[in-house]
Amino acid sequence: MKLKLFVAALGLAVSGFTVADSYQTEISGGFARFDIDGEDKLDTYNLRGVYHFKAVDTTNLPLAEASYLGKNSNVFADVIDIPKQDGMPSVQYYQVGAEFYIPENFLYVKGGVARTTTKGYRDNDWFTSIGITPIEGLLLTTDYYHDEGYDANIHAKYVTDIGNGQFVNVEAGIADEDEGTAITVGGDYYIDRTFSIGAEVSDADDDTSYTVRSRKFFTENFSGKVSYTDSDNENVINLGLAVRF
């Protein structure tokens, strides 16, 4: 009940924002709590910023997928903070990068650098994804992380209009990892442009996880999301808020 009142209050607080059919920047933040079997709970906090080189047109599109469907190139930055808790040192993860949709060639490229820091330890890494967009709404990619090297992997995302202002997002991935093959399948149903419900199943290293999730735009500028993951070794609840301008 407290969570519902909190989200409702935030929705009222931003209801005065100008409603528009486009945006160029999105700032989001979130909180996740990991309930690990046989161990204490672990809290994490995250902050993300995305700046698109051109304004993202959201007209008649699901608001959560407008940038993807519009193939809007952008730069992004992420910060994840795990505070010191239960005898564990604090950990910080930083990431900056860019993704480009190359016009007329159906090519997609994403790349960036990342840094992980904790007490007495610092690690730098870089990553890239390359892909193609063979048809409208479909993206096929493969990822490479320098520290880990390349293991065969492919990821697919497809968003399509099913009529009456409703859309479906389908995602799947398979990767050949050191511990075995990892498979993920998920999707979201957009009841309208502002509201989606979804689920995901992931199986890796004999650990299967199930996720349910939802995102709601209270205005075109402000949204909230929630997800819950249940797996063999832990449960995770994730809450997030985002603002666009």
C-alpha cells in the first residue's frame, strides 16, 4: 500500500510536465534487493543517463520502445553502487558507451568501456556488440567483452504492432559459456502505449530463473517499473523510476 501511494504521489508531482511527442534525454534510477539463499540480503542502487543525437519521436509508438523502433543512435552512462554491508566492502561499477544504427546499411554497433572498483582492487574492461536489423522491429546482435574473451552468442529482439494500439516485444538469447549453454527467453505485452507487462525465463549453469515485470508511463515524461525474479539461489526485487526531457 505504501508503495502504491508513493508511486501515485510521484505521478501527481510530475503531471505538470509538458506532454510532448518526442524526447532526447532520459535519466533513470533504481534499487534492487537480492535475497540470497543462506546469506544476508544485498542492496544495490543504479543510475543511468541516455542522450540521443536526434529527438526520439514517440507518436503512435509504445513509449518504452520508441527509441528502439526509431533506431535512434545515442550515448549512455551507467553507475551501479553496492554499499558496504554485512562485512562486505562496497563495490562501484561505471560504464560509458554509445550505440549507432547505421542508416541504409542495416548495421548496428554498440561499444564502451567499464570500470569496477572496490577496496584495494580496480579493473577496467571494454565491450562491443555488433548486429543487423534485417526487417523493421528486429535486431540480431552478438556481444564481446575483452576480459572474458569471445564465447559464441546471439541475441534477438523483435517488436511489432498487433493492432488497436497494442504491441508485443519478444527477446531471446543463447550463449556458449564456460559453465555450459545459457538460454534466455522473454517478452512484453503493451496493453497500450503507456503500460506493459512481461516475463522472462533464463537457464544457465543449472540455475533457472523466472522474472515477471511491468512498466507504466504516468505521463510521456515520467515512468516507473517493477520486476521480481525467483531463481534456485536467490530472489530479486527491482524498482525503478525514469524521467525524459
